[in-house]
Amino acid sequence: FGIDLAETATGGTGPHGCIQGSTGSGKTALAKNLVYALASDNSPTKVTFAFVDFKGSACADELGRLPHTVFSRGNLEADEGSREEFRDFIAEEMSRRESVLHAHAARDHITYTRMRSEDDSLPPLPRLVVVVEEAHEAMLMRLSHTREALTSIAAKGRALGIHLVVVSQVFDPVVFRELMTHMVFGVSLRTHSAAASRTVLHVSGAETLPLGRGDAMIRYSERNWGDTVASFRILVPMVGAEREAFVAAMSHAASDWEALRDIGTET
């Protein structure tokens, strides 16, 4: 099974989704795999990433090294400055994208992408995938401005080419109520209760999944069919030398992409 952030109207499972799982279940590995897969298939002129981690910094540090990354911060729970930077980045990026679409009379990002495929003189407007790690409900209750920023992405991001992937141990149905209405797909690895499983999947079952093997369930919408729940297992993530070689290859590829774009502009 492959997660596709394209909209359901075009056969995808996106544009926004959440990943839930107990500690050690593999939720961070799944988020990394999704990012690395997108990076390997798309140049930075097609897809960019923004990472925020509320509890730690390892994920933001690792993924922040990709040439596609435009924003990366860790330890946001304890760092008000980083939280403000994230809120400012989101507000400015959404405003910039609205201006680009308005300037070219494009209804939305899909329309603009179609226009650019016919006129490569238009400036690139890559999709932006915002990955939020450890967005626990207690934290979001205290950080209302951050919660508002995430909800704004979920509500307006589709038209602007911005995708939101939220990763948490559990999603409280009350605190996350507004955000969850925009989560078109939901993944749950092993969770602590049937209620937690239903919040993300709309059915129970994730509470019985094995822990530590990467077993997961996903809820997604199929065009003309409605919600579907499927089971899958996360691919083993890259580690050590393999990951370093991949990041190096991506950096080299980014240089080639930029060179090709410059040559195309000159000719």
C-alpha cells in the first residue's frame, strides 16, 4: 500500500493525514519513509518539506538535511522562539502562495501547476509537506497559537498546495476535533485503546496490532466509494551509511536539478 498525498478526486489518499502509535510502534519511521519516498521521486522545484518536532530534535535534524527542506525546528514545546518562527513561516508562506495564485489568476495550486506545465516561464510553486512530530493534545491545549496555525494549514492548504501530516502517540477527539475534520487519511499503529483506534480509523482494531514489527492500519477515502480501512506493514527504514548515502545523493541531484533549470532558462 502506498500513501499518495494527491487529492482523492485525482486518485490519491490526501491531501492531509495523521499518524498515531504508541512509543516504539514505528510512527516516526513511517513519517520518514514517506518523506524519503517523496524526495527520491521529486526535485525541490516539485516538493518541499517543513518539519517541526515538539518533543525532540532528531527527526527535524535528520530530515532537515534534505535539499528539499525549507524549514526545520525541534524542541518546540520548550522553545517559544522556535514556535514563533514556525507560526511566522506558515503565515508568510500561505500569504506568498495566495499572492502567486492571484497574480496569475489561478483558482488553486492544481490549476497553477497545469498552467506552468504549458508555460515554463511561470515561477515554480512546489508542494509543501508540513510534518509535525509529537503534537500531543496536552501541548496543543497550552499552545493555542500553534494549534491555530495547524488548523489554518488543514483548512486552507489544499488550495495552496500545502499538505499536513501530524504524528502523535494519540489524538484526543475533543482537543483535535477541528483538526481531525480535515484529516482525509489516518494511520494507526499499535495504540493503547479501542477508543483511540476509532478516533483515527473510525473503527477499532489498532489496539490489537503487534508492537515493534511496523504493523499498521490505514483509513482513506476511495473516489466514489467512501472510507476504506486496510492493513499494511511499514518498510524497514534506512539507517546509518545507507541513509547518509541517500541524503548525499539527494544533495547531488538537487545541484543537477538547479543546473538543468538554469540551462532551460538561458535557452
